[in-house]
Amino acid sequence: MDFIGYADRGATLLNAPLSTSAELRSYLVDRAWLAEQVVDRDAQHLQKFQRELREVFEAGDAGDDVGVVQRINVLLAKHPVTPHIAGHDTETWHLHVSNRTASVAELLVAEVVMGLAFLVCNLGAGRLGVCQAAGCDDVFVDTSPNRSRRYSSERCSSRANVAAYRARQKVDASASGGDSA
């Protein structure tokens, strides 16, 4: 079980549009076996969960470690996880966070909540962030060695860097008396 991957899946779940079952199926494109089980109720359930989950990432971004832990504990109580051991033979035992009778939404919520709990306990609450790019409110999980991530994607990082470069160029041009072309 890849708990860090599940935490990261929480960020992608929060950033995804999930207002319809079709959007949820699109989100699950890499998990076709799960996408074919989606029902309308799953999308509705996950939309509610997205609102609860945003509070966790916002608390992490604000440096409120206690708030992150409190919010995750609320999610753990509200969305109980039923882990079980599975495997294809006696050499490949691994942990799953939900049983086969769980709905798609219940499975995704269980993965995210356990992933975030593991992440916070092992790497710290400061690993959760909200993109600092202008006009973007997507969230991310920072797995960089030095906790330096500030953007949700390479695209946001590039746009912010280009904007900062242009702003510096404008200041430099103003300081030197304008263009000398």
C-alpha cells in the first residue's frame, strides 16, 4: 500500500471536477476497474468530501499543524476505514484500506484519509499546500526533500517564474531610464 501515493491522490481528488458520475469516471481513467463501478451517488458523496478535505490542505498551507491533525481525526471518525490484508499468493501480502463491498466513493475516501494520516505522522503536516500561483487554488502534497514546493504543477511554476522575470525586467528598465533600443 502506497500511503504517500494515497495522500497525493487526495490532492488530485480535491483538484478534480467531480460534479457528475461522468467526471468521476474520467478522474478514474487509470483505474478502469473502479471507474466501471461508479454510480451517481459516488460523485455526490465525493463533492461533500472535497469540501471537508480542502480544510485539511488549507490548514497545512497556513502552518497549522494542530489544525491539520484535528481535521484528519474528524475525517477518520466520520469516514471509518476498514483495512484488510490481501495478496495473490503468500509472498505478496499487502494492506488495502477498504473491503470489496465499499462503494467507489467510500474506497477513495478511505485511501485519501489513511494516506493523509500516514503522511502527517511520518513527514509532517507542513507537506500539504495550496498553490501560490495567481489565479490557482489547487492543492498539492510536497514530497520534495527540502519542503520547497510552492506550486501545484509545473505549469503554475513556469507561469509564476515568467511573471516574476517580466516584473524584474520592467523594474530594471524603469531604473535605467527606459529602453535604449
